Amino acid sequence: MATQKKSTHNPGPIILDVEGLTLNQHDIRRIQHPLTGGVILFGRNFQSRKQLTALTKSIKQVRADILICIDHEGGRVQRCKTDGFTHLPAMRRLGDLWMQTGTRASSAISAMRAATACGYVLATELRACGVDFSFTPVLDLDFGRSGVIGDRSLHRNPEIVYVLAKSLNEGLRLGDMANCGKHFPGHGWVKADSHVAIPKDERSLKAIESDDIKPYEWLDISLASVMPAHVIYPKVDTLPAGFSSIWLQTVLRK
């Protein structure tokens, strides 16, 4: 097992939340802090398109350079669901479309076109309300083990995940939105929910690299950003991936 050396990197900017539908003075003070790099919005911050647009405008008035983010994947992870926002499908639906009966080529093309359309709709609807960025696509593989990932995953096969994620990313690009692959190096194997626990994935680095990491490897520089998993992989490092220089510096950037 590798050991973690003390980090010599200076802390970078953080992304934080705001309390409600409008900014209060506490929100404004935190956004003005020089170490604040972004604001993440949740369901509690959305009531209508008009309200969301006013909120994002007020955030930009405090800091024009701030990045306004949201978790808006489709399915059960979609923060804005009313007032004309399209109900996007869970990403597994795209993988299911790929596997439909009929010729494999026609099913694959249909799934790729649907993925691009999903990305475009997602991006344009959010951008119209002043949101810069959504944490999508999910690149985790569906091993049938993780409830928190589940139908958020495109497929079990890393090749299908890669192709559909690339198609979705093209839709995001056409809608003027960057992408974010998650949750590196892979959250699909562990059963615990990393929102309330710190799961441990006992597999070897070789096993993870031969499967979970493949979509990241193939997408390569087309990924604008990557969100690490809050998971510990004891055979690689004692720290969760998001705090591990082994995962973030050695493996991800190699």
C-alpha cells in the first residue's frame, strides 16, 4: 500500500453553497472571499426560471468571475424540474437504448443522438438562467452494487460509457457548457453512500485501471474537469481520492 506524503500544494479556491432563493448578507460576504471560486446551487435555490435568473445575476454582481454550478444530470439528480425545465431521463435510459433489440448499429446511433440531445437541452436550459456549469456526466460503471449510483450510470461496459459520455459532452459543448466527469476513479463498485459515509473499495489499482478508469483515459483532454470520488481505495492510498496526490497527481494526470 502506498503512503501519502504531506502535501506541498497551496489550497485552491473552493465551491460553496448559498442559503435560499435570494442572497443574504452572509452569502455575499462568503462569495466576496478571495478563496471562493464558485457557488453550487441546490433544489432549495430554485423556485422558477425568473427567480433562478435573478439569483445568478445577483451572484455575478457580487463577483463577476464566480463559477455558478449545479448538479443537474437527469433522472433523480436534477435540481430544476418545474417552470418549463425538461425532465431529463436517468442516464441508464441511454445505455438501455444502446442495448435495444434490432441492429446494434442503429441502436447505438439512436443512443448517441439521444445523449447529444440530452446534453444540449441540459446546457441551454441552464445557461439561459445564468448557470455556468453542471457536474455531469457520470462516468461510474454500473456494477449493480451501488444504490447511490445505480441508474445514474450510463452502462456497465466502459466502452459504451465512453461513447455515450462523449456524445453527451458534445451536446453540452453545443449548448456552451463545459463538462465534468465523475466520480474519479470510480464509485460504482462500493455499496455505501459517500454522502453519509466514506466507502472503501478494496480492489487493486490494476483492477480499477482496467475497468473504471477507462472512460477517463479515452475521453482524455476532452474532459474539461473531473470530480473525484469521496471513496478510499486502501490498496492505493489511505486517503479518499479527492485528498490523494496519488490519485489526482500520479494516476489522473499521468
